[in-house]
Amino acid sequence: MFVYLIVNMMKSREFKDVMYDGLSRLLKALANPQRLEIIEMLSQEEKSVEGIVQSTGISVANASQHLQILKSVNIVRSRKQGHYVYYSLANNEFLAMYHHIVKYAINEIAELERTLSRQREDCKALQAVSLEELEELVKNENVLLMDVRPVSEFQSGHIGGAVSIPLDELISRLKDLPGNKEIIAYCRGPFCVLADEAVKTLSEKGYKVRRLDFGYPEWKTRLMESKAV
Amino acid sequence: MFVYLIVNMMKSREFKDVMYDGLSRLLKALANPQRLEIIEMLSQEEKSVEGIVQSTGISVANASQHLQILKSVNIVRSRKQGHYVYYSLANNEFLAMYHHIVKYAINEIAELERTLSRQREDCKALQAVSLEELEELVKNENVLLMDVRPVSEFQSGHIGGAVSIPLDELISRLKDLPGNKEIIAYCRGPFCVLADEAVKTLSEKGYKVRRLDFGYPEWKTRLMESKAV
DNA sequence: CTATTATTCAACTGACTTATTGAATATAAA
DNA sequence: TTTATATTCAATAAGTCAGTTGAATAATAG
């Protein structure tokens, strides 16, 4: 009986070790600023290593290594085509989980809350629009929903009803904007500043403009979850 | 104009760095098997360093260090009383976020899925009861919901309607169990084996018994979320 | 087949993490 | 005040991680 208890205890320890080690391996893969930025890029669209390097400033070999780590815990997957290896997020469940983490961090970590507010304040974008508000606003139809990400990201997926006006074309396309509607800008997510820049530019020109609190990936996650129910 | 763009780019870089560094600091604090186990213990009840040491087998100095790390990112808080320093989770939002991570890991990481199934199979506890099923079962009243954690954990919080039968008293209290009802055992959470052991013991004695898929903390989180809506 | 380009691999350095030890601090009981 | 106990701090050694370099591989265009 005594020996039996010890054997049980050892099995239980072994089980816990496998589970906690596995979980901590996942978290370790996430726990790096550059990899988080890579995840943000990949949650917009599939990208080659070169594409990631261009939009983040990480070195090629380094980016490749980070991608291997993310691949080893099944966060990203790759496919080869021609000269390029294209990476993308391996599943939508990951994205949903990741958004929960980001939401917690933004709301509960004082430093991040403060930094985010300061950034938005600088751009006069403090009253950001939440997911719930957006749904209301879209119904009443008196708003223009503006996607300010690069065109390729818009093409690979965007919020329903949005118009693509990449930030770097904004000034040259001012004439396309209706003066009477409120403008709502959005971009890659809460850590992306493209929408902030757009709000700053437009509000200086006298437009009535706000940004979304979130980006395309969060909207997509929400869509999936509501379909699942 | 050109200088202005560069200044903007630098600001944006700085903002991203603060946000991603902060987020990765949180994830780094989580990314360690021992700290995850400490979190599991603290999500049951407030515990002193000594209490944690006893239930995990970590050394005293080491546990203290891990607790400092968790405290530095505001996951736990401490209060001093008499000889002891008592630690507890700092907020419920963290627990909700953590449960999302665990759920993802169990469902999407093949190795963890496999290990969990094997453990449950060993204990004839494969058909675990989910949160939704539990709600149904409790209504029909023909089940006994059994909390097999130590008494102190039961006292500091338990699932509504549960009866406390700590695993180590199970055999001596068999006479208290109704023979006609189905028994549903639960414990600390999906990584805890107390309920598995209980299922094994009882099913060998001929009882009709299953375990919950989750533990008290998950139930508590669910309760909070449904109240919030 | 050769040259070109994109990516990965291997090796190395410096920086952080973890676990262990023993000393220091703080509380409460004798 | 002294003593015992719980916890933290400081220093160390071993292990892991991040970023850089240059070489190796793999796909394509000429």
C-alpha cells in the first residue's frame, strides 16, 4: 500500500512536469518582444521572411531563428514557393488566445495603460471606438470606416464595409473623403500607430475623426467567435 | 517634412518597444513551470511561502524568488501576518486570462492533449464533465458533486452544492456516499490529479463516477464572467 | 550548368535565468 | 533581551537565450 502511494505520487509528478513544461514552452516562445511583433505582422497576412524583415527591422538570420522558435510550438506554419518561404499563423484559436493576453496587458498593467494613453493623447485619438460601439455606428451609416494599413494587408482581409486608404496615400486622397461623415480609422491592432497618425493628420485638417481601439485581427477573432455560438 | 517623418517613426518605434517589452515581461514571468505550479496553488487559496513549499516541493529560497518575480509583474500580492508572509493572486482578470491560455494549450498542443488523455485513461476518467454539462447535471439533482481538495481549500471557496471529501479521507468515508447517485469529483484544475485518483478508487469499488474537466478556479472565473454580462 | 537570391544552419559571444548556498532581516514567544 | 522561526537577500555556478557572423542549402533565371 505504501509503495503504491509512492508510485502514484511519482506518476502524478511526472504528469504535472510534462504539462507545466509544455505550457511554459509555449509561453517562452511568446515571451520575446521581437517575436510578438512578428506575430502582429503575421496576424495581418501571410508574409515571407523578407517581408517580416522589412516591416520590423530585425536582421534576416535573427528573424529566421525567431520564426523557427514560433514554428516549434506550432504558432506559425510555413510554405515554400519560388525563392520565398511564406509564414502565417497556424490557427485561429491561437489568435483568440493571444488577444485575451493583450487585452489583459493593456487593461491591467499600469505602465502599458499609461503609455497607450499618452500615445493616443499625442494624436488626439483618446476617445477610441470599441467593438460594441462600432457595431452601433455602422448601423447608423453616417460614418466612413477607413483601413489605413498597406493595400496588401487590406486585400488579404478587412473589416466589413471598410475603405482602403493607406496612411502614406492619405494626404493625396483627401479629396475622396466626405466632409460631412465622421471618419473611423483602424489599423493592425492596439500596438499599431498607423491609425493614430491618421487621426492626427485628419483632425489637424478639421475632420471629425476617431480610431478603433483594436485592429483587423481582433475583429476577425470576434467574427469567428460569434459564428461559433 | 522629411525630418518630421523620421521623428514620427522614432516615436512609433519607442511606443512599440515599451508595449512589446511590457507584454513580454508579463509572459516571461509566466514562462516557468514552477511559477505556473505556484499560480495553480494560489488560485485555490491564499498561501504562505511555507504552504507553497509544502505543496510543490520547491525549495524555500527558490519559491521566495519565484514569488518576487510574480509580484514584480503584479500577478500576486503579499501581506505579512505574524511569522508568515501570505501570497495570493492580485486580481481575477489575471485568472480569467490564464484560463484562456491553459484551455488553448490543452486543446491545441498535441503533446499536452496526449499526456492528458493518457493520464485520464489510466484512471478510467476519460469522459470528463464540461462546465456546460455540469450545469445540466446539477439541475436534475441525481448527482453528488464531490470536492476532493484539502479541507482548507474547500473552505476558502468551492463550487456551489459541492461536498468536501478530501482525497486522503475518501476510503474512510465511503459509507457517507450514496450508492444510487452518480458521483462527480473535482479538484484544483485540469493539471491536478486528485480527482483522477478519486475516480480511479471509486470506479474500482463499483461506483458510477466521473471527474470535471476543470477545477474550482475555472468555475469561479465563469461565475464572474456571467455576472459581468 | 552557372550565377543569383532567399533562407537556414552552425558557431560564437555576451546577457539573462535558475537553483543552491549561507547570511541577514523581521516577527513573536520565552 | 534573548531565542526560535519564516522569509528574503546576495553570491555563485550551470544552463539557456539573443544577436552576429559567415558558410551551406535550395530554387530559379540566364
